[in-house]
Amino acid sequence: MSIARSFRLSAARAALAAAFVAALPAAPGRADILDSITSGFGLFSGEKYKTEILPDIPAEDIYNQGLARMEARDYENAAKKFGELEKQYPFSQWARKGLLMQTFAQYQKPAYDDAVASAQRYIGLYPTSPDTPYMYYLAGMSYYNQVPAVMQDQETAEKALAIFSQLVEKFPKSEYVTDVKYKIQVARDQLAAKDMMVGRFYLTRKNYAAAVNRFHDVLAKYQTTRHAEEALYRLTEAYFAMGVVNEAQTAAAILGHNFPDSSWYKDAHTLLATGGVAPEEHQGSWLSKIGKTLGAS
């Protein structure tokens, strides 16, 4: 056989092998087939290529590994381990339990933003699960635990209040409702305190209209908080300074009706007396519409 013919036969065999390999589907056995073909045509030399298929780890083992990390207070790696369940066993009860525990581990770390995201994902995937109220609770607590001092931005208080309110509305018989109702009141009190602080600031700057708006919000949104008394007095003060005597009288009258023994009512009465007037409710006032629903928490 001539050298040229031998070269042409080798090239043809190589081309045929390449075409056959390219036509193979992507499957676990493809590497072995490739080995047989290339060995038969004598294209490659050296050790045979071997694939290694890792055995699946049972879901229960992964779950228990996550629990072991939780017990060791290694919450970050526990969350990662529980997250593997959804990847390896999607659409299973193990995936649901893994997401539940992943949320709890993130909350415990604490990684509150991650916990909120995981809790909201759980709520979206499993809205009828018996554990869904707990996911609302963890999400709300993740915000609640970040509520700052009154002088700072109260966005986390607002978010905690929103989620806790959803829990009470959707699951009124949940075991978490009693605790959540207390925390709702705390969050509302915090938000009212913020409005009061800002309103007082406007009063000191004699920006009475802006102050009235803040005190109005306290009575409209947070009227069951401990700040309702002072808000009524500050409205008396602001309206009286503006020369809107009817509203000042009404604010003082509502204050006296709901909190007759309040020191704020005595101060309001004294303030009005300097102008020769006394507390009197005027029915056309916006205060009159909400006045009789006020009360201390």
C-alpha cells in the first residue's frame, strides 16, 4: 500500500469517528462509547478515560446534616445545607421542609434580609401549608428586630406592622396571633412617636401647618397609642397659635372627653383661657368625626 493511500484511509477513519461521536446524544455513557470508538480506530493512546458518577445523598441525610449544623450554631452553613434539598429534590416534601428550615437558620444567624426573602418565597410556593403562618411570623420578626430608635428612619417598623397585620388577617386563629398583636401595638407606638417628634420640631419652628399634619396622622393612624393625648394637646397648641380657635377648642374638648384626668387636658384648658375661651366641640370639625373613637391602649 502506498504512503498516500495509507494516509487517506487514516484520515477517512478519523473523520468517520468524529462524525459518529458528534451524533451521539449527551448521556452518561457517551464517554465510554467514545473510548471504544477511538481505541478501535487507533486515534489516541494512553490511559482510558473514566467517568465518575457520584451517588445521590438521601434527602434525610442532607436534612440531618443541616440539623447537626444548627445544633452547632453554624447557622450559615446550616442554611446552605437545607438549601441543597430544593436543588436535589425539587417539588418534594423535603424541598418544602428544607426551605422552612433554611428560613429559620437565616433568622437565627441572623441574616434578616435573607430570612425575609426565603419566608416570602415559602409563602408564595406553599400558601396553604400549616407552616405558612410561621413564615409570616419569621418575616415580620426579621423586620421587628431591626426597628431602630425613634429619631431614625422607621421603614422596618412599617414593614413589620404590614406583615404582622397580614398574619392576623389571614390566620386569626394562629398560635402566633397573641404575640403578634402585642408587637403590632409596639410598632404602631413607634411610628406614632416618630410623627410626634417631627410634629414637635415643626412647632418649635412655628411651621404650624406642617405640625398639624403630623399630629393629624397620629390620631388618624395610631389613635390607640399612648401618644393620642399629647397629639390632641399639640393640635390645640398649633391651632391656637394659627388663630383657628374653633379647631383649638374642639381638640381640647375631645382631649377632655377621652382623657379627663390627663395633665395634657389641664394644660390645654389653661392655654385656651389665655384667649378667653374654653374647650368646646364644634361638630363641623374633622376632629369631631374621630374624637369619640379615641382611647388609651
